[in-house]
Amino acid sequence: MGFRFSVSLVFIMGLVVGIILPGCISYQFVRQLRGAEVMPPDNTLHTGRTTLGEILSIYGAPDSLEELGGTDLLIYERTLHGNSGLAFGIPFSDLSFINPELSARGRLGRYDTLALFFTSDGILREIVYTKGSSYPYLKTLLEDERATDGE
Amino acid sequence: MKALRDAIVILSMISVCVSCAMFGKSKEYHGFDASWLERFTPGTTTAAEVLEVFGAPSHMVKLSNGNAYVYERSVSKGTGIWLVVLSFGNYETQYDRIVFFFDNEDILTHYGLSMNAGDSSYGFPF
């Protein structure tokens, strides 16, 4: 009765590499999608005329609301995040303090946003639409507001 | 040549054995039904009546001429694949949301409804 596989250097190396490699090298890509598709504004929206009720019947409930200096802001937003990372390391941390690791990571954020500003009477005052923006509109807006308030 | 073939077989077996796939789903539940909206009439329904039917909102927002009560629930679906040194993940979250707008006298002025949680899906990130 003999061995089914002939033991050779290539075989042993293949086995060792196959076992060790997953612990040392890894590449990951994670995609996160949040929210429904945002419809771009069409010619049915008119600043100074379109009401809050009309907007709600067309676009539904907003993803977020905010009151900014007497103006009500409704935001419809879809976010897409992509995270990728390549890591190479030798996990020695259980044996010693030395734990060499080399890694590169990237993060990509994409925001489709429709921001609608209303007067306190519920009349559309301003429309802002961005597609594929790298920054969330509301966060940028609020940071600008705070910066302005701080001056 | 045989040794090379054996090595390929072993590597393939290891690849399969250390690979895995995952499907997950989570719900952030808030009990509401869109059909309950039929009970409400803008201009007459009060905030108390909405609270009686829908319960406490997920969050409230102070607006320039009143308040908004937001009721929200979400469904997230995740898909993951591990292939030896490669791993891929995909997560999608969609929401059901109702927003009630009240004036300063707590009378319902408008409401908006979006029901997208059921559209959340499994998938690959590429």
C-alpha cells in the first residue's frame, strides 16, 4: 500500500503556500448602498410656486429634514460607499511584539442628493441636485453654517 | 509533471475548504402600516391622534413653522464571499418612512410616505 500522491518538493511547497497565504495576504472589497434612487428634478418643480404637499406626493417622505435659519430643508439622498484594502502581514503578535504588516486601503463615497428648500409657508424656494458627489450635501452645508456662525 | 498536477489538486482543495459565502438580513422594526394613513386628514388630525395610532416616532424635527414626526424602519441585506485571499462584501439598506408635518398648533398639515424597504436585495459588489 503506497501513497496516492508522490511526495515532492512542489507538492509540499504548494501545501505550505496554500495554508500560509490566506493568513498573510488579503484583498477585500466591500460595497454599501443606502437609500433609494433619487429622481432628478424635472420641469414640474417651480421655485416660488410648487408646494410642500406637491413635493411629498411626487417624491414621498424625505430621507432627512432640517430647519436652517427660517427655511425648511428636505433632503432625498442615496449613498454608495466602496471600501477596498490590500494587506500583507505576518501575524506574529501571539509570539512576539513584532507584527509586520503592510497595507493599502481606499474608500470611495458617492452621494446622489436632491435638496429642496421651503419657506415657512411651505413654498419651494430653492432646488439643489447633485449626482455622484464625493461629499454629503447636508453635512457640508451644516459645516459651512457653523463656520459662518463662528465668524 | 504529476507532482505539479498534485500540487494544483491540493491547492484547489485548500481553496474550496477555506472559502465561504454568507447571506444575512437585518430589520430595524417599527410597527406601522401605510393603510393607517387613511384615518388622517390634513387640517383636522392632531399630533395626539397620530401618536395614538403610530406610537412614539423614530425621531422628531423642529421646523420653521411647526414640527415633523418621522417614523422609519429599515431592511438591510448583506452578501459576503471569501475566496482564500480575496473577500467581497455587499450591503444594501432600504427604508420605509412616513413623515408627518404639524403646524405650531400641532395640527397635521401634510404627510409623506416612502415604502422602499422591500426593495433591499442581495448581490455582489461588482
